[in-house]
Amino acid sequence: MYGNYNNPYSYMPLQRYEVIKVNGEGGANAFQMAPNSSVLLLDEHEPIVYLKTTDGAGYPTITSYSITPYVKQEPEDLYKALDERIKKLEVLINESNHTTARSKRAESSD
């Protein structure tokens, strides 16, 4: 009896979730929806996701998005890239300072 107070799921049944798969744009068009709804539909054969929405009258609109696997960039790669950018900026600043010093010397010798 007292164990149920600690479990937030004991008062509600667990809901089942699924990925909706369709066969191409034709499958996305054929997918039936209620008015004022939206859903993501995964193409079974191509790396495409369809966002299908319906307005108040039930008229559907489909937008296609290509998907690619996310490749997480390792922190080492980020540090290397930042280090390279900083070195390039340092070179530019040093060249700019060197050019400015030359022009000041040239002006003072005139």
C-alpha cells in the first residue's frame, strides 16, 4: 500500500510509442490524419522524414527533410580546430602590427 506513493507510474498505465514508417511520399500522402494535427513520418527506404500537418479543414501539407546520422565531434577535434584558428589570427595580428610599425617609421623619417 505505501509502496505506490514512491512510484509515479503506479497511477497511470505506460503509453506505447512507435516510429511511423511509410513507403515513400505516396505513403506519406496516404497517411490519414485528423484536422489540426502534425506527425513525423519516416521513409522506410530512403533517408527522408516527412512532416505532415493538417489545417482546421483537414487539408494536409507535407514537407520533406533529408536525414543523416549525427557524428559527434570529439572535444580533441574542437580544440585542434580552435588552436588552428587562434594561430591564424595571431599571424594576421602580428603582420598587421609589423606593417603599422613600418609605416610609422617611414613617416617619422620623412
